[in-house]
Amino acid sequence: MVNMAARLHQKVAKNNTELCKQMTAILQSPIGAIQVSGCDEGIHSIQLQESFVPKDRTRVASFSCELCECQEEMTAPVKHCMTWLRAYFCEPWTTGKLPLPAFHHPIFQQATFTCKVLRILLNDVEFGEMASYKQLATLAGNSKAARAVGGAMISNPVPIIVPCHRVICSNGQIGNYMGGRGNHLKQWLLTHEKLLKESRATSRGLCPMQPHS
């Protein structure tokens, strides 16, 4: 009876999102074009350019993000998402002060293990940190569900904001990203965060992720 109710809730959530009027915006970032789609209720998806090969992320690297012109006005969640993504790359010390955009993908409206894992990842694995698939499974209440956690990462509709790139293998290898097609992007994102975390540790008592003067 419970499973039937859950399936009915999932069907209703999917139908509701299919009726949404979505708009799409594109951000040119250091890891290529990032396409964000969303409606007035929230973000439906963030898509990365898996074929793009970014320049090496080094301590002295400088880069910018540019919003491509949209044919229609962005919804409020899409604007928030663009602001957050731009800050993540260019002013990462400010992301903690920025509101996260609302999500309106069916995954986040369902009482499933995948939704639970993604929510835990969003809330508990912070910038510059990493967790193994097994550790995330344990946080979700089932230490034997590491494979299911991997499936949840593949299903993540909003990468970077829900940071599936921070989930690695227990042996220290970074694991696959975007089904293995975006491993080079995962490495760039991890290096981006590692360098900023190290700069925090060696800074002169400055705030986390704050730039050097």
C-alpha cells in the first residue's frame, strides 16, 4: 500500500513538472557552456558540456564567466542559479552567503533513496570536502548501498550545486562523472576546490574562501 502511494506521488510530481513552462539560459564558464533550465517554481536541470577540455586549474589561473543572451526573460530560480554558478567559479568565498535556487525536478519531489542521498550531499559535504560512495551511503542510513549511491550521482539533475563531483571511491580514486564522460571536468572541479581550501589554510587568518589582499 505504501509503495503504491509512493508510485502515485511520483507520477503526480512528474506530471506537474511536465506542465511547467521552462526557459533555458547558458553560462560560459571555465569548464565550458553550462545550460540551466527552469520554470517559475525552480530549476529542472543543469547540463555540462562533457566534450569541453578546460585549461588546467592552477593557483595563478584567472577566469571569468559570461552569461549568453537569452531570447526570453529568465525566471527568478534561473537568475539565482546563474548568480550562484558565476560565484562558484569566480568568487567562491561568497557562495555561502548566496541563496540556493529552488529545485523543481521530479527527483526532489519524491520520497526515494536517490532524493535522500542528494539532499544529504547538498547539506553535508561542503566546498573542498570529499566523501566516498560508502560514506554517503552510511549517512543515508544504509552502509551497503554504495552502488545505489553511484546510481543517485548519475541521476543528479543539478550537478555542481548538488556536488556529485565531491563523491569519490573508497580507495581515493575520483570515480566516474557523467557516466565516465566527464571525468576530466570532475578533476578540474576537485582541483578548483582543493586549491581554494589550501589557500584558506595558509592564509593570514582570513575568512574561509576569502581572497588574499
